[in-house]
Amino acid sequence: MTIRNSDRESVGIADIIFGALRFNRAAALAAIVAMCLVGTSPSLAMDLARAESRTDLAASTFGVSGQGVIVAILDRGIDWKNNDFRNPDGSTRIKYIFDLSDNTGANAPGNTYGRGTIYTETQINAALNGGPTLATRDAVGHGSTTAGIATGNGRNSLLGKYRGIAPNATIIVVKVTSDGAPAHGGEPAEPVFNDSTAYPVAIDFVKDKSVELNKPAVMLLNLGSTGGPTDGSSSLSRKIDATVGPGKPGLVFVTGPGDQGGKVNRAGGNVTQGGTSSIQIQKNVAGTMLFDLWYPGADRFDVSFQTPSGNFGPYSSPATNSASDFKTTAAFNYYHQGSNQVFYGSNNGKREIFVQLTGPVGTYTINLIGATASTGRFDATLNPSDFHTDNSFLTYGLPGSIWDAATAQYNICPGDYVIRTNWTDIDAIPRSLTGQGSIGQIWSGSSTGPTFDGRLGVDMVAPGDSVFTVYNPTSYFATFRFNMIQDGGAFYGRANAVSAAAPQVTGLIALMLEKNPRLDAAQVKSILQRSARQDAFTGTVPNTTWGYGKMDSYNAVAMAARRTPFDFDGDGKTDIGIFRPNGAVSEWWWLKSSTGGNAALQFGANTDTLVPTDYTGDGKTDVAFWRPSTGQWFILRSEDFSFYAFPFGTTGDVPVPADYDGDGNADAAVYRESSLTWYISKSSGGTDIVGFGAAGDKPVNADYDGDGKADIAIFRPNGANGAEWWIRRSSDASVFATQFGSSTDKAVPGDFTGDGKADVAFWRPSTGFWNVLRSEDSTYYAFPFGANGDTAVPGDYDGDGKTDAGVFRQPGAQWFVSKSTGGTLIQSFGIAGDAPIPNAFVR
């Protein structure tokens, strides 16, 4: 007998907001009603979550709304008629709907996937204008709610009150599942659709459409519960990691950890050779309960059972890893699979024991007998075992309830915390929730790590419990009036659980990709972790419940807005380039890392000071110079090569341009040595004047604290005990000081370790050694690269987010770059007398 992954799930309507939980419809609805107790006061709206996560601040500061980015919702369909998913002129914002539950269009022109039905933007608009209607729908309501949180534009609410995180994003919808819905309000019933083979097809579809539309994309698979290898080795996890990750810019995948937090639904331990480990399980809910256990392929566990219906076994382990065993009794169905026969397509070399416990409620004991035991390690899960379903392990219980696909290495995995416990429903009845966490706390059902292979699991958490967002008025969700909100006009209702948290992070990623479309999933993951904020609730981070802390859109977009230095073509890599001082008609030449072609132009004079950086926020370095004789800045826009000029500074100043206000645009700034004062003309408005430094100091501004803003900093060559670094952190105005280097060293701060923070670093011309003080822990490392007479040209030449050591050597105009990804780049570019552009800010 064989079993498919889709057969292993007993799916019904779950919590009114979060689906894919394993219990029947009647039990779910009873749990929902029990949760909704009478309260005393209404609360705010989706704008509460936007304010809490500082999304509104990010939008107003950086001008982001998801424009030009695809948000792909892999869920239960969408209410394609809903105004929240339409433009002001009434046309659809949805480019494609791919309904994998309906194979009517499997062989239609343009459908290269051999299954499902594809609806185009043209077809959707025709249907909206009275043409042939679409057969696809969101009968449950979950897909529309998900889309509304991520990217609804709030057109059904006054002044867009209930808009989502990325209200101007382009939408793609792939219907990959349905919990099933009964007939309701004149709407026909919808059967359950649950086929895990749809997920890889959906991923390919989004990837293909991202290429077709030439837009970056973030996709959200908004479902999932415990079971599987839970270590990133399943076929679905590997598919995710094959699609997104390092070196794959503009494509990101999100799925939350699940809603199985708060229960002992994971177990783990060891079986000794000839010994027996007895796993006890308490089954308190009638119906099928799933037990899934994984252990090393080199071991062999025989298995016996004690159940309320009697004792069974022992059953011998399959003789080889290509064999399997199946038994059925009145109490269970038992599958014991060799490592080559496991259900999830895992390549981790482990065996799987999968049991469907179908017997009555009571205590079940599964005995593992060590016929062969090397490490004897086992890890197991129960399902259902969650907030609503009181099944649990009585022995060998361990923390961790994350679902399998969320353990992919490059998946973004957001948990859920509480932001609201009270609301007023559409009938003006005050409602409240108790027992699921207070405001600011983790939602009690939010699944946690670690993964089976010991990784953290959760990246960060979002304020998903509870938010107000889009409801499909014809959906099953909309029949529960206690969740429809008072001023929502029957178009908005309450959403909660991880299914309401994950779309917020998805929308945030769209904002990040709008600001920096070349980010890959690994970079996005790092930024989300580093940008998260901590408070008394999160405790010390990282941890397996909160990840790195609470979602902070402002910090995340600020970090995403940071640009690669000296990147003239906007491909995320530093370009080799020179300034040729030819009197009044000096020239700029650079080698485009994106194409290998050359670019050249005349701009400036030989007495000007180079100040190239991204002043216009388009992701490309602008050719720019500062004229010491007049204090004028001249900037050649990378967008159209028009230029503008303005005065800021005076003779004797040192220009120190950088993004001091974190809005993604570099600010003109000078350090005045005569008064030891910094003057910063912020692109966001206003001028900052800060006294910082001492006579003989050299400015070394960079983002040392990783908050997306450049920090005022100086390098003091002649400190009392050697060279000193003094850094005024923009995040809290505290001052950090350290001794590192000597008076003859060249300061070359940069993010050599790729943690998003500039490292204190110097290059020693006399020896060619680079010395880096790690921002993570203040340890240092050193390595030789270059020789006496070289010019230091640090930059991110390979685009991996880490500063590479580099030198420019005359005569011969030879460039040598030690790439952090491996290998050495050697390039001839320039002539005698040229000045290397990436040396512009080396002091």
C-alpha cells in the first residue's frame, strides 16, 4: 500500500483566519465561538499594525509602497472583484490568477505547466467590465485576507484606512489549496483541495512571471503544520532553496512556522543498542492523529505499540533502506520506510516511521527497540496538536513546532505576536480574546524552532494577532459576523495567527525590493534579522520563539536602501574606475561589472575632490565632485546624466558625503577641521551641526551600528597609545572608542564580514597587511594583500555584501582584488597618472 503526502492530511476549516490546521469543521467552529468573548472597548485598525511595525514611517520617509514589485499569494484563491485589489480607475491590480484546483485550462494556450487554469490581467479586466466571468474564487476567504494584509490598497475603506503593507504592489495569485467550504449565502460548497505537488508548480510559475514582467517578486505560501523531516531536506524545502538564495537577486520566498505553538508536539531522544525507548502520547481528541518519526538510516528500530485497543507488535525494521513495511490495525495504520522510501522526498538519509493513530482517545505508547543503534537519535512530531487540539507527547517532549517547508535554508520565517485583544463587531457588539497572550507578547499558538538539525527556525515576528483587513463578502469567513468589524462596511474583518503575521513581512519585503530590487533571499533574511527590534517581551535574542525580535519596517527598508559603493551601473557590485585629471576637462572612466563594457565622460577639473555616491537614491553611484575653492557640489545624475550644483562648505573643509538620515539618498556633508565640526545637509530636510573630533583627526564616516544611517566617526592617527577610532553611533548617540592601527596606516572601514555593520579596519602600506576588527565581537584578523607603493581600493567587487580588499598598482594601472567569494581578480584599467575612484574616501 502506498500513501501520498496529500493523503496524510485531514484538512478542514480551521481558525476563522488561519487554515491548514488538522481538525474538523465542527470542532473548528466551536473553538472559534469559544474564543470570542464579550469585551469592553473597540480597538484601532490595520493602521495599528502599520504604526506598530513602523511601516507608515518607512513609507513616508522612503516613499515606498511596493510599486514595481510582485507580491505573489500562494493560498486559497482571491476575491478578484474586490476594490482593494483594483486600481483607482477600476482595473485590476492582479496580473495573473493560476488556479491549480481546476484543471479545465490545463491544455490551454499559454499554459506550459500541464495543469490548472491561468487567468490573465486582460481576462480579469474583461470580467470586471461585464465580459465572461472567471470560474475561480476564494470560497473560504483566507486567500483574500492574506492578500489584503500584504498588499490591499484600502479602497473599500475611508482614506485607505485598512490598506495593507505594500498597497501599490503588482499581485499574482496561485490557488494551491482549499480547506473546503459548505454552501453559504447563496454560494455553492467548495470541496477540499489538498495536493502538495501543486506547491513546486506554483513556485515555478511565480519565478517565470517575475522574469516575464521584469519585476522582483516575493511569494508567500500561507499554510503549513507539523510533520516531515523538518531539517530543510524535503523535496519542497529543496525546491525553495533551489529557487531563492545567494546570487539570485529579486526573488524571495516566505512561509511562517505554523500555528502549533503552546503544545508538546515534538519529541526527541536516543535509543541504545538493545534498549527500548517508550514514547507516550496522550490523545484527547477523537479522529486521526498523525505521528511522524525520523531516525538515522544506518540504524534499525523495531517497533511495538500499547494502545487503548490493545497491544501490537513488535514489528521488525525494514531490512534495507530501499524496503518499507505497512501494518493496519483497529488502532492505527503503520508505515516504516527505509531512507530511500520516505514520503517527503527527503535526501537526509534517514528512515521514517509514520503512524496514523485512528483509535479512541487515551494514552498510546510507541516502543522503539534498538535492533541496531549507532547514534540512536530520533525526532518526532504530532499532528494535530495545537491551540485547539489537546494532543501531546507525555515523554521525550522537546521545544519546537515549526512546519517542514519553513525550515528551508533561505525561506523567510516570521512568527506572530499580539497587538490587539479587543474589537467591536459589525453588529456593534464589543468582543475580546483572552488566554492567547497580552498585547506585546508572543501569540500562544505561534510555532517555534528549533529545526530538527538545530537551526533557529524563526527569523523574527510580526504583529499579526489581531489585525483588521480585507474580507471577501461572499466567502465562508464572512458568515462569522463576530469577526466582521464595525466600520468595515462588510468588506473588512479580523485576521489573526501566523497567517496574519506572514503577509505583513511579505509586504515589507516588497517595500525592501522596491528600494533595492537586486536583493537576494539571503540578503533579505539577514536584513530582517538585523533590523528587528527587541523589548522586554523578546528577551535576549536570537531565540527560537522570537527569532531576532519584532518586525521593524523602517529599519529594514533603511538597510535595504544602502548601496554598494562605487556601483555606477547598479548591479550591486563595485566597478573598477579611474579619474583622469586633465586640467579643466578631467575624465571619469569605469568598467561596468554588469556587462564588461566601458563608460567615460568629462566632469570636473584636476583640482576638484571626488565625492561619488548615490545622491538620488536610484541604486547607482552618481559621478560627483566637490570644488574646494568655492565649496560647490556638482552631481551628475545617474538616471539621465543631467547635473545639478549647490554650495555647501568652504575652503579647507573635508567632504564626507553619506546617507546620514537613512532615507536611501546620500547627503552632502563636510568636516571642518578648523572648528572640529561636522555639517550635514540632510536630503530629508534640515542641516545637522555636530562637534566631534580633535586636531589632526581624519573623518571615517560609515554605518558602524547597522541602523541604515552613516555614523560620524574619526580616525586619530596620533593617539596616546597608537591610532584611535572614535565613533558616534547614530542609533543612540553613544560614543564607541577603540585603539587600532598606527599613524602611518590607511583607514579603510567597510563591512568585511557581511553582518550589515562597517568594521573598523586599516591597511598598512609598509607591509601590505589588511587588519579588520570584527563588528560582531571586536576580535580581529589580518591578512596580506598588496605591497608598498600600492593604493588601497576597498569595495564589494563580487556583490556578496562583503567588502573586498583591493589595491591599485602603478606603473601599469593594475587592479588586484581579493574577492570574499573566493579567488583574485586581476584587471588592467587606466594609465599613468590616473587616480582610482574607489580610493576616494580612504583617509
